[in-house]
Amino acid sequence: MALRMWASSTANALKISTAASKSGLVSPAFSLSRCFSTVLEGFKYANSHEWVKHDGPVATIGITDHAQDHLGEVVFVELPEAGKPVTQGDSFGSVESVKATSDVNSPISGEVVEVNTKLSETPGLINTSPYEDGWMIKVKPSNPSELESLMGAKEYTKFCEEEDASH
Amino acid sequence: MAVSQTRSMGLPLINLLRLRGVPILQQLHLEERLLRTSYDNWCIINDGTTKPTIVMGVSGKAEELLEIESVIRDEIPVIRRFTGGGTVIVDQGTIFVTFICNKDAFPDLQSYPQPIMSWSSLIYKKVFQGIGDFSLRENDYVLGNHKFGGNAQSITKNRWVHHTSFLWDYQTSNMGYLKLPKRAPEYRQARGHLDFICRMKDHIPRSNFIDRTIDAVGSHFVLTSADLEASQSPLSLNFEPSSRLLKREELEEAIFKSRARRACAASAPQAS
């Protein structure tokens, strides 16, 4: 028997996020996805719904709008300390939402150089501003070629649509 | 590594581990170990735990959630568990049911909190069919509008755990150790503990609930009986679980924080 489960994004099906229009980032173009979560051009995406923005020697990492929408209100964030290593595909921290803790996985390998300390007092930034104020860690990449294995905006948009359509 | 059979007759396989009176901290350690180091699906049923124990979620703050002075006076153990969610007090009357599953056990099920919660309610809807007015209300299992089970989850990249502590019976006095939580579901409507929860034993005999739960699980999985020895694996030997017992010093520090908080609130300027 195929299970067709209600997904939280269904309730927000008509929402179109304009988070990027208030961006403090330098003029990123944004694309409206048919899954109605915001996906930003110029970012790379993992299939576990984390994003990475590579800017010179540092890469910034967070979770996507699709992820925060499906998780619900984030009430607690657990992050590593600066100096800790992260490995592509492995968990570096977690978010608590509703009654669940969910692992957050690093899209790339490297060393944590900065952690978003605002998230301890205001974890909801992940919901309201997943690509800007809700960033989680900054990493010095140890293997920048790993970025090539990640999805671009169009590919990730399609990935989200297919994932939501199949559930 | 040998690939074990994961499906039979189109249904995923699950190991059924039945326990009785296992201490809740030991149960939590087992669950976290299986979540992180096993590749199998597991259903764990623990028929009661030992002495009354308070179990907070991963981000729980004792000074906000507990009547700490009473907790310390009466030497009630306080555990912080690895899953999210609220605070419960468990004892010999509690029945625990846990599902630890691979994401691909149900390819149509998105591994996010709400879909997993909805899936779990299908199991208990079957358990209570013809017995009680069961429903999933926000994130609680209720009979009518009274909560009888507390849920929590932990979701990793490829697996998830959904566990429930069922209030088959409880001691009224134990609820006095818990404050009213700041964050509560709307349907609670500011009701105190005793008006909000109910005893499952008023609706269904204990063994009947466990048997019906196993039957319901059997409609979604192919069950295999397992024992604790089967839950061990080479990967699990070095695993360090994160659920832990809070030390007395931590509870005493929480009293200090609680008093400081009250003092701040009392000295805050009144709004004109």
C-alpha cells in the first residue's frame, strides 16, 4: 500500500518566499521554485537540504528554506565550536523543532572558523532567514573540489519538487 | 559487510525487542546506539521502568520545567535525553514504545517530524479501533481531548527514531514535580496536568494494549523477535550516547538561576 503522507509544505503551498529580496548578500538572483521554497542562485546544495556559499577562503553553511519549512519552528540549535573539523556528508550539529532533533550535515569538509552565536538566543532566524541571518557555520574548506559534487540552484529546485511530489 | 534482507512480502523487516522494567536511561542509551550504529529497523517495547524519573528533551532547562527544590528534596533522578520535545515523569506504570527505522523503510514517507508523527498515529489508530476516541492532536496522542502519550523524535541523515511514553497509569503526586510548560499545544488551553492528561488503564488493559500494538506494527512490518544480545554490533562498541543523568550540582545551579530569574522579574519596572 503506497503511503501518501501530508507534508508540512502543503499547508504553505501558496507561499512565495521573498527572503532574498531583503538580502544583505551582494545581489543574489533568486529563483521561484514550483515547490514554493526559495532557492538562491550562486549557492550549492546537498541532497540532505543544506546550502553552502563559497566566498574566497571561507564557505558559509546553513539549511535551506525547503528544510526549515518542513521542520517547523526551530527552538534550539546545537553547533560545533570553532576549530572543529567537519566532513562532507557527516553531521556537525542539530536543530530542534516541534518534538524532534534533526541532524545538520556538512556539504563540504574543512575546519569550522566561525559559528553563528545569534542562533543560541534566536534559533528562529533559521526559519525567518535561512540563507542570511540564519547561517550556521563558516568553514575553511579542505577540499574545494567537493563543491562540484553538490547541486546548483536549478538542480536542487528540481530535486525538491520531485521529493515533495513523491510523498 | 553482508547486506541483510530488508524486506519480505513487500513489507520492511523489523526487529521486535520486548523489555520489562528496564531503567529509562538504559533504554535511551540503547535507542541512541541503535539509531546511530544499526542498519536494521527496530521496535522496542519496555513494559514499565524502575523508580519515578523525570526525562527532559534535549534542550530542556530544569529551572523552567521543574519544581527543582521538590525534585532535589525527594531525590528524583532527572535525565536529559537525546530527542527533542517536552518533559515527562515516568515510572513502573509507563509503557514505552519506540520505532527506529531506516528512511527507505517507507519510501513514500518524508523523514520530517510531522510526516513521521502522522505515520505513527496510523499504528495507534488501529490499536484503539473500537476502544477509544483516539486521535493525533497537534503532536500528542489523545483520547478525546486528554493526552495519554508523550512523543519525541530524532532524525539523522538516513534513519529516524520516534518514541512514546504511554501513561497507562501514573501517580498524581509525581505530576507535582513538573511546572506548566511555557510552550504548550493550543488544545491544552492552560489546563493543569491532571485536567490535561488521562490514564490509559481507564480505557484498555495493559497486556491488551501491548498485544494490539504488536499486531498493528505487524500490519506495517514483518516482525522478527530479537533480544538485547542481537542489538549489539561491532560498530556499537565505541559509541557514546548523549542522554545523561543531571548531576546534583546542575540541579542546584538551576535553583540559583530560577531564583535569579524571579528576582529580575520582580524588580523589573512596571509598565505605565
